[in-house]
Amino acid sequence: MGVPERPTLLLLLSLLLLPLGLPVLCAPPRLICDSRVLERYILEAREAENVTMGCAEGPRLSENITVPDTKVNFNAWKRMEVQEQAVEVWQGLSLLSEAILRGQALLANSSQPSGMLQLHIDKAISGLRSLTSLLRVLGAQKESLSPPDATPPAPLRTLMVENFCKLFRVYSNFLRGKLKLYTGEACRRGDR
């Protein structure tokens, strides 16, 4: 039995640090391009969605929360430049992070039982921080910045959710949809 190869060791180390939400600055730039990494976050998002779906309408939020619209027009998406996709994904990920944090604050200030729900919120927060770091390494944040003379990007389409079930559904759909489409295209380009 030999010593593990350096890329494999870096992948394992990075996967251990990612759940902590720590920026993985030494991570290989293409770590997000490994489908196992993104699938792990998608699985966690689906688990959270499934847990809250079991609660009829799920625990209600004391106020509606704004989240990104996860619908994708595949024809329009294919015609978009990677930079435009990066803007949409970066803005959506930022809004989703704010929404999950707001959900956490609302849960903390409510009288609803929160054990399992709090666990999934914590995992979502950690996962979103890790994904943000991975996208930053991939260059999504840089691509999402427009030059001063460029046409401003279209405003992000949003919707409102009133319970945790819908919040986690949006989280899951965003990761499986726009994020996965963007990372697939950015990784195929291979110029990162």
C-alpha cells in the first residue's frame, strides 16, 4: 500500500475543511469541478428539504424571506456568456446565504421546536460558505464584477417564501440547477 497521491490528499483535506465553512485557499482551483464535491452539498440540501417536507407545510417563518428564483430557461442559459452566468449565480448564492441566515435568526427568536431544523440550517450555512469559497477560487466573483462602462446586469429574479420547507426547496433547487449548470460550464472552459 503506497502513499496517497498529492491531489487525492488535497481533495480529502479540502473536503474535511469545507464543512467548517473555512476558506480553502490552498485547495486546488478545480476542486469544485470534481462532481463529488458539489453532489455532497446537493445531497445535504435534499436531506434538509426532505426533513422539512415531512412537516406538512413545515415550520412557518414569522416573516416572508426573499430568495432567488431557481427557474432556468435552458435555451436562454446556453446563450448567456459565462460571465453573465457567474453574475446570476453569485447574486443568487449571496441572496440565498442571506435568506438562510435570516431563517436562522427567525428560528432562534421563535417558540418552534428547532433541534433537527437548526442542524440543517447550520449545515446549509456551512455549505453555502464553502461553496462561496470554492466559487471564488474558480473565479466566479471576479467574473461577476462588471467593468464600469459595461451594461449593468439584469436584476436578479426573486420570490418570497413563508416556511422552512420552501426555503430548503429553493436551496436544493438552486444547487441542482443554476450552480451546477454554471460550474459545469466554467469547468469545461478549463481556463481557470
